[in-house]
Amino acid sequence: MNLPMVSRACPVCGSDNQYRVFKEAAFDASRWGRFAFASRKTPEYMHYRLLECRRCDVLYANPLPTRESLEAAYREADFDSGEEARYAGNAYAEFLPQILSKLTRREAALDIGTGDGAFLEHLLRSGFQRVVGVEPSKAPVDAAAPSVRGLIRQSPFRRSDFEPGSFSLITCFQTMEHVYEPLELCQSAFELLHPGGALFLVCHDRRALSARVLGTRSPIYDIEHLQLFSRESLSYALRRAGYNDIATHSVVNRYPISYWTKLFPLPPRAKGAALGALKKSGLGSVSLSLSAGNFAAIGYKR
Ligand SMILES: [Zn+2]
């Protein structure tokens, strides 16, 4: 598979001369499989050439494949992570009471990059009058529970598909790393929110302890990630898009032990053996709470 590559300026602050080269590309196009663009897959330790922006602190891929070729790759990406999506959704839902208490209205909620719509259940239970998800890949939408499948629009997120000022809450989890223009996503969400509404994001923290210790063996360095944020760089994007009362928080994930093992950097054969033993013993399905190096960022439209 040979993808056409293009170059770009910093996708958060727009500067094109404030970078240092963070990592040269580690990239083998012959290993691109259908799982390369799936969520929560086994890490492959491939990444683009990564630049670190000195002005806003984001790490960004440059050059990177064209938007058209990435959208085509996502459309066909496989999905095998329904269980993990449920666990992740439960962790993110912990933040909802705090956010809901600050919302002026509870009309409509939108989940961008909703996957199989696991989080839509939480939004429905929170009392929103209308709940909608968007997801570019077909496979997770096909795997969605019947209770939420009808609420998911299978398409990349586009501002023009929705009415400006019509949402009270927009959520977007583990997706900002994948989108072509992350600042534009924040700006689009701002336009779609009514005054008093909120944007709630969850991202990998490139400055988390796990990322610093593991270096490029960390699963966050991956060809599906076009940029990687720190709390500083995501707050910068939210400020630039017009949000107020911006706050960031650590996320504690509760996952089965087998999933933590899948993420851990082990040689493939050792990982296969460990996963097999965990499955056989039943231990793999025991869940364990850990900080996986994710953070939540919340901003309000005042
Ligand atoms: Zn920048």
C-alpha cells in the first residue's frame, strides 16, 4: 500500500517554523493491514515523522498521508473492541455529573468518533432530549447495540451536517489524535454548541509518566495518530477555539487484565503466550484500575 504524503504546518497553533524533529519516521507501508486504523488494537509500533511544536507543545506528524487516503482507510477499518469500548465509556462517564451540573440546558448531545456508540447509552441515561453519534468506520457501527445503532451517522464529522447552536454537550474521546484538523474540530464544536454548552475531550497525554518511560514503545506512537497532545497543547487548542473555564483531569481506566497485557510492550510471541495463559486461567477477565496516561479536557462556551 503506497499512500500519497503531504506536508503541513502545526495543526494547533498554525506555526511552521517553531518545531524540532522529535522522531524520524518508523514506518513500513507493507505492514499496513485493515487493523492499522482500528481502535484499541494491538499496538504496531509504527509512526510518522513527528515534530514537536515549541509554541503550543503538540507533537504532529509531518509529512502525513492525504486526507482522502486516510478517510478511505478509516471507512474500511476493522473493529474488535466492543468490550474495551464499554470499559472506557464507563471511565469517561465518571466526569458527567460534574459537567452536567454546569450546563445551562440539556437539549442535544453529540459524540464525535462514537465507535459502536457505547457512550451514547450514558448520554441517554443523563437525560438529554436528543443523542447522536458520528463514526467514520463502518465495522463499529455494524457492531453497535440495537438500542443505539439508529442514533449513529456513519461518516467523518462535518460541521455542515448539524445545526449551529443546537447542542448542549459535545463529547469526543480518543479521536483528536486521528482527525486531520484538530483545531477545526474544536472550532466546529464551538459553533454547534449553544451558549452555556460544553465540549468534553479525552486524549492520550504524551507527557504522562507511561509515555515518558516507554518512549516510542508506548502504544500512543502509532500511524493512526496524526498528532499527540499534552494538557498544555489541548488547552491551547480550546482557548484558540473560544472556550472558557477550561480544565484538565487525569482519567483512571478500569480494564480487564488481558487488555492491559495487550497494550504492554512485549515481543509478539511472549504477548501471545501471556494472553493465552490469562484466557485459560480466567484471570484475563479480572478488571484492574490504572491510569493509562489519558486525560480529560473540558471547555465551556460562555
Ligand atoms: Zn503549535
